[in-house]
Amino acid sequence: MNGLEASLQEVKALIAGLKPRDGVKVVICPPATLVERVAKAAAGSTVGVGGQDCHPKVSGAFTGDIAPEMLKDAGATWTIVGHSERRQYHAESDELIASKAQAAWRAGLGVMICIGETEAERVAGKHEEVVSYQLAHSVPADATSHTVAIAYEPVWAIGTGRTPTNDDIAAMHRHIRAELVKRFGDAGKTIEILYGGSVNPKNAKEILAQPEVGGALVGGASLKAADFLTIVDAAP
């Protein structure tokens, strides 16, 4: 819940500063009020635009919600579903998140599906179990590398400035990859796994160099073009 019209200056600065590189995708997911304006600002560039959430239905009496078709109509090509804050503050279930992902595909959007454990779950040694369950129930059976990316968010690291060790990150990403391959076979080898948990200009290079880390879901550090550009440049 950040961003007003003035934020478009940061978007324009980001676009101007990007150096297109093969294999590196950049997607901005602004609040719904800015999706159309960001899409217009990004037109003709390599930057994609996404929503932060969507409703499973095409339309209806769901005041305040936004359908994936509405995001598509506004110029989006992606949406995030299942972000830890949606799970925490809106009590979203894995099953609801899966239905949102399918709805996004219905509208022709790519989907970033977020998963991750709380601090209590990690301390209890249940982090892999929790993530496996979320993968099994939040990711629809027809997911492909062309339609989905998995974003691993250690919930306890979001917005706190705390970051898991590189070994912790690598271990969880290997676990997620193994679960994807177990479920989807060869297709599971190519689904992108993003890391999201207090990624910033100082730690991005090390995090993005870890095995099976295919990108980053960037939070607060994405609000300033200079910081976000540093993170993008850190991609191997």
C-alpha cells in the first residue's frame, strides 16, 4: 500500500536506467490505482506490470476487490497471489490462493504465487513441512514455467531487515525445487523460484547467487529507482 501519482517519477527513472539483459525480467506491481498509469509509462520498454492481488471471479458484488480481467484491461501482464500479508491479514487459505492463480491464467496473466513460513514454524523445525503443504495446495496442478513463478518469503524476514543466512536460503530453494520436480516432473525443473525477504542493494548479489534462486520479489527496496536498479544489476 505504497504509491501515489508522484511515484511515477521513480518508475520513469527505473525504466530510463535499465540496461536490457537477456534472461532478466523486471516486473513492477504497483497498487491497483496506479496499474494503468504505470503500464502507460512502461509502454515500449522491457518492464512488465502486475497487480498485487486479484479476485477469483470475473465480476460481481465484491466491493473493493479487483478481477484479473480488470488488471489485464488496465495493462497488467502479471499478478501476485498469496502474499504473506494477504495470508496473515486477510486469512487467505491455500485453496483460495490456488483459485486466484487459476483466475489469473483465465485472464491471460502470469502469476507469482507466494509461500513461506513464520518464525514460530521455523523455530519448531516445521519450515519445510509448511512450505511443502503450501506448494501442494496453493499451486494448481496445471502450472507451467510459462504461467507461474514461485516466490519464497520467510515471513519473519519481511520488512524487518532480517535475512536468513545464505545457507538457509539455498536449502529452502533446493527443497522447493525438489517438491516442484516431484509434482511436475521435468516441467518442475524450469519453474522460476524467487526469493522475497528484505532483499536490498547490499545483500542482493549474494542472495541471487545462491543455487535455485532465480530472481527476487522486492518489497521496500523497490520504492526507489536507484535501489531497485542496483538489485536488478546484481542478477547473475
